[in-house]
Amino acid sequence: MKNIRMPGNEYVLAPVAILAISTASIFIRFSQASLSSLAIATYRLVFASLIMFPFSIVSTYKSLRNKEMRDPYLLILSGMLLSLHFVSWIISLEFTSVINSVVLVTTTPIWVALFSPLITKEKPKSKFWFGLIIAMVGIILVSGIFRRGTNSVFSIDQRDRFIGNVLALIGAICAAFYVIIGRFVRNDVSNRVYTFSVYSVAAITLLIITILIPSETLMVSVADLKWLILLAIIPQLIGHSLINLFLGTLPAHEVSIFLLGEPIGSTILAIFFLEEIPGLMDIMGGFIILAGIGIAVLNNRQEE
């Protein structure tokens, strides 16, 4: 694959991307007082697409007209995968525990590392796997699965829990293929064209899904608009767009492991905005996640 690099910039911007993505949980928490999770996800991508529209429509049109992409249908597939990631993960929370859902949906880097060699021909180095395992241990600690008081998870009906777990896993796999396809497509088009296209496709897909579900509504108050706009600008347009930018220069498995830093950023922000103080297990898990990311990324660069 073509691999144009911007040495060092990815690792400088990675903390910015992680912090921006981490704000999503704060804005979603404030929005959930009056909106469903599906409606929030829909507005997040609709507003992000609308904000990008005047700055991206011309370049996107020229890119499609000039047939810069080898397969323009990959843009549509990528956008649909992004929307399916949101939908499957959100619905999983209605069937299984938050612990199970979070642990399963954060397995995205594993699926990226497994499937990316088949599509992008980029194979993770040996120490990447070691770092990934360490980071996943930290994710499990942060999720709270070993804490006291979590026995309520066993009160969930076995069939519902199985459905929820499968949906969370589907969400992780959809996110993985979204990253892998993004790595492939970003070799043909600019980050602006790719990002605007996939956000627009995801927004349209979520709009259709929301409209087709009778119990869902897109009615929103003026007071909630500020949280939805912030959700579109900070975690989506800044955070996820930076992740898409990295896909133009870094292997998909490296980009995906940056996403494991989100629980740490969310925990830190929750201290200041939600007054949720992390426990010892959260702090330990956070350090382990950072260590795993460092081992996976830095050692992988050294081996290359």
C-alpha cells in the first residue's frame, strides 16, 4: 500500500484525538435526560455532516467526478459500518450489563489486528500483541468487572444477556472494519473528502433507522441543542476526524489501539464535570492501558 508518512505528528496529535473523543460520554450523559441514545447518535452525525457541508461538498464532488477512488462504494460501506457500530452498541446496553458491553465493544483493536492483514497487507509486529493484551487487561479493570457489588449482572436473563453481548461484539467488529476500510480508502482521497462522505452516509443511515422505529423520536428542545452541537464538534469533528487523518499515514492496527485511551479520558473528565471520582481499580487500569498502548505502538515502530 502507498504509505505517505508525517513523522511524529501522529503521536503529538493522538492525545488530542483521545481527549476529544472522551468528551462524548459527558455530552451524551447530559443529553440523555430527554433524548434516546439512538436519537443522540443520529443528531451527532447529522450535525457533524451539516457543519462540514459548506467546506467539503466541492472537494468531494471533484473527487468523485475525477474518479480518484478505485472503489467509491467503499465510502458508502464505511459510513454504514460506522452507523451500525453506533446502533448495535447502543442497543446492546438494553439487553446486557454496561460492564459486558464496554468490555466487548473495546475489543476493536483485536479484530483490526486479525483482519487488517487480509485487506491492507499490514501485519502487526510481535510486541504489538503483547501491548494489546496488557491494554485489554487495563480495560477490564476500568470496566469494574472485578469490583464488589457487580453481582447484579447475574440477575439479567441469560437469553437477553447473550443477545446484548453479541450486539456489543458486532459493534466492535463494525468499528474494526470501519477503521480497516478507512485505512484503504484514505490512500486515494483526502481526509476531508473521506470524513465528510462517511459521516454523511452514517447520518443518513441512522436517520432512516430512527424514523423506521415507531418508539423513537427526533424531537429536541432548544436546551439540548447545545449538547448535541458540542457532541458533533468536539468528539466527532475533532476526535474522530483526527483518527481518520491518522489512517492516511499509520497502519490500521496502530490507529485502533489509540481508541483504548478513551476510558482514561472519560474518567478524568467525569471527575470535573460529573463529580464521579475514580476508584483505585480505575487508576490502576488507566496506567495499565497507557503502558499497553506505549508498548504496542512504540515497540512496533522500533521493529519497523
